Amino acid sequence: MPEKWLLCTFLLIAITKCAVESTPTVNQTRSLVWGPGLDANIVLPARYFYIQAVAGDNVNFTSSPGENLFTVNIYSPGEQFTRIWVQVLDRKDGSFLVRYRMYSSYRGLTIEVKFQDEHVAQSPYVLKGYVYHETCDCPHEDGTMWYKDMQCPPSFPQIQQDLAHFPFVDPDRISIEIAKRFGQRQSLCHYTIKDNKVYVKTFGEHVGFRIFMDSILLSLTRKVKIQDIEFFVNLGDWPLEKRKTTEKLHPIFSWCGSDNTKDIVMPTYDITDSVLETMGR
């Protein structure tokens, strides 16, 4: 009996020692935390930021230090319950992606990032002012300031090249010509944004895919006041404008394009839908 007790004691000590030795040594103050999810002005369907684990010798981890290494707690001071879903994803390269989706808007948020109950980097991070969730109809009045807050690039070369074919557009003329030219055989949407409200007129039989364009436009108008504008969107799988540059071209936004067509190519519906629905299903 004493032999069994002694054996169990040594076994417990060995297991405890292995567990301690297998826990990575992380330098909490040297580890890095950064990203748009730490800025209250950047409103996204699912906000996100990154954690870079740094070892005790001040060298970045380059492989996974363990999936459950860091804990993240997000709450609104003064609120009894905070409806926020948080995920910490191990990127297997020493860094972590933290994403969170809000289901309500709050006046101020506190984000705590911890390792073994100790704050990491500059944690806690305080988001001051109103922090809006995705479905909040709270548009920013200043589009230029919103664009800056979102840290968007100054321009998108591909879009600029596509738009260069249309230095001047007559909305009244193209609303008639495009509908007459493509409206019977193709699936199109004529969108009008007026006073930050989205209106649409459909052409063709198969227009179900308009839901993807509707969703991204409604998401944008909830976030920022958009100038009055109207445009056509091709809902089909093939680009439409096949005329040569020397001919009268019609500006049509499409999810597809080619070297021989003049459609204005935009991000595909599967990309925009995956962004809007991140952590939403």
C-alpha cells in the first residue's frame, strides 16, 4: 500500500512538471496588440484586431504557442450585460486574430487582453464615445471623415482604370439606353441613392441576386451619408459592355470582367456577403 501511494505521488509530480514546462513563456509587456477593432470610429459587421505573442527573450513566436494562450474580455462599463460574441483564433504563426460581433450599440467599450490573468501590451483598451453595431442606422454625416476613419487607401487602381472610360455620364440618357439595350435579355438593377435611401428598379427575369447588392448598399448607408447617385448593376455571370472604346459605351458595374469588355468590376457578391455575415450565422 505505501508503495502505491509513493508511486502515485511521483506520477502526480511528473505530470505537474510536464504541464508547467509545456506552458510557453510569454512576455506580456513585449507582446503586441493592434488593429481596427480597437478604434471606435471603425464600424464593421465583425470588428477585429491582432495579438502577436512575444517570448520571454523578446523574440516573436513563429509557430503556435497554444490555442488558449490569451483570454479576451469585452464589456461596456455600467452595463449589466454586454451582447458581444468574441472569438480568439490561433493563426499558427505566433499571432492570433481576435474578432467580435456586437449585437447592440454601447457608449464606450473596454477590451481586456490577458495572459495568465495579467494584462498584455497596453491592455485594457478603452473605446470612448458611442460604439455602433452593424445594424444600427447611425450614418456619419461627413463622408470624407468616415473614409479617413476607415483607413481606406487613397484610390483603387483597377476601379480607377475602369471608370476612366466614362469621364462624363448623363444619368437621364443612360437610364433609357441601358434599359433598352440590355433590359429584355439580361438581369440588371438600376439603383438610385437619394437622401441616403436606396431605391431599385429591376430588369430581366432572374434578379434574385440583387439581395447581395442590396445588402452592401444598405450596410453602407447605415454607416455614412452617401451623396445622391444612380448606377446600373449587372447581376449576370458575364460582362455586358463589349463595345470598343471608340463607340458609345454604357457604364455598368459587374461582378465580372475581361480584357475585351468595359464593365466596371467590383468585389464579387460572395466576398461582400462573407464580410457582412461574419460571425452572423
